[in-house]
Amino acid sequence: MNIDMIRAAQKRLNGHARRTPMLTSPFLDEIAGRRVLIKPECLQHTGSFKFRGGWSAVSALDEATRKRGIIAYSSGNHAQGVAMAAAAHDAPAVIVMPRDAPQLKIDNTRALGAEVVLYDRAGGENREEVGGTIAQERGLTLIRPYDDPQVIAGQGTTGLEIAEQAAELGVASGDVLVCCGGGGLTSGIALALEAEAPEMRVRTAEPEEFDDVARSLASGDIESNTRLSGSLCDAIITPSPGEITFPIMSRLCGPGLVVTEDEALHAMALAFKRLKIIVEPGGAVALAAALFHGDQIDGEAVMAVCTGGNVDADVFADALAKYA
């Protein structure tokens, strides 16, 4: 896994992925006590950065492999990214999703042409086992949500854009906060910035009680979450950091940041009010960390990646009712 793979993925994504903007707001700067730059990947195709990794992985396969079909497992954002990329390449796609995933994400994945297979995450079913069985039975190629080199390469293109856009705004250093589940986006951005903006430091952001990456970075060993459901931040709830992603994060990332669900909801409301963007809870934890945990952040500027915007209407309404 290296910068050359990320640059190659960028070439394959050219003309297919959106180059999302870098947003600013003096109101958010005032709350944070420093300059805040926001990378809204909620504006990416399918509503999250996951389209980048999905396209990168699908486009890297040979045509015969694609025609046999693709399988992925996801709570929703990777599902939609892979489904859209597969449809564009005329490849059949099967997506294994938890029954308690937001209904919007399940509906969108089906609408993009994928076959959705639901499993009982809360009841202890294992998505890797469910997906592995189907893949073997049907001869499908598995595209993992984060522990896959081509997926990481695609996500890393976000980092190449951050380096370019921050430079255009006169920012050469600072913490880059990334909502983190298994670490595909975080490790990809970290590798990209190591090459293109080495004075920037990547920091992970996670919700309370699901902070396996922060604990892993602190201990130096891969730590696991005790439960895999029950958080509004479903998009970034994973069992533990990836075998590929953790060594990259351990080498390149600073200490992890942890926020409350209420802080994530507050960040969602502020993103809507001040930036006019819709962010889901899991996609808002980096912004929440930037706004409400400034005592743990170094530098005159901070960058936050808003990773996804696929939120059910009732959750979004709750955030606005509470904090708008």
C-alpha cells in the first residue's frame, strides 16, 4: 500500500468521482477558536467518500472477474459506493447489510441495482461469515469496506485533494480530523498527506463507547469494541481497526479523538445552519471534534472531513430540533 496506488486510483476516478470543495465559515471558526476547513464528502456520489473506494476497487478488476459479480458487506455507505460502481461497470453486485442499518441506506442500495442480503448484527451474526459463504457459493469477488488495498487507494484520493485545496487557502500545516471506522479513509488520507503535505497530521474521530481506533493507537495493539450496534454513528461502527489500515495509522496518525453522540448531533445542526450541508451522525464526528475538543488539537487551523450524509429524516430532524 503506497502513494503510487493512490495516484493511480486518482487517474481511474478522474471524471467519475466529484472533487468535493473545501468549505469555511467564520461562525464555525469562532466556536472552534481557530480556522476550520471542512471537506464535505457528504456531497460525493452516493452521499459519502465510499464511492471513491468502491470505484477504485471495481475499476481495478479485470473484465472477466467483474462479469462474475461482486460482493461487499456494509452498514450502508460502502454498500452504495460499490453498488453504483458495479452498475456503471455492468457487474452484478450482492451487498450484505445489517437489518438495523438506516432504512434510507438499504433502500438506496437496492435502488442502485444491487441485491441486498440482510443479517442480524444485533443478534450476533457475522457479516464476514455471511458474505464469505455467499462469495464461495456464487464465485463472487469480495470488496472489503476498508481492509482492501484498492479501496484504501480510492479513499486516499481525498487526501490528495485536501493537500491541494489547503495549499490554495494558505494552510500548510495542522491537524486533519477524519471520522474513523475500520481506517480505510484515515489510512489513505494519511498516506496521501505524508507525500503531499507532510506538515499535516491526521487524527481519528470516533463516538464514545465505539472508540476502538483511539484505544488501539494509545496501546499500540489492535483493540476491539465490546458491541457492534446501538449507536447513531452506525456508519463508522466496526469491530476493530483493519490489519492493513492499523499499521499505517499507527505510524502516521496522532492520538485519536472521541466525541459524544450529542456533540455529533450538534455538529450536524451547525453544518446545516452554517454550511448548508446535510451530514449523518457518523459523518459529523470529525467536525464535532474540531468544534468541541479544541483543547486536544494543535495549530492555528484544523481540517475536518464530513464523511457522509445518508441520514434518516427522523434523526436529522432530531438534531435540528435539539440544536438549530
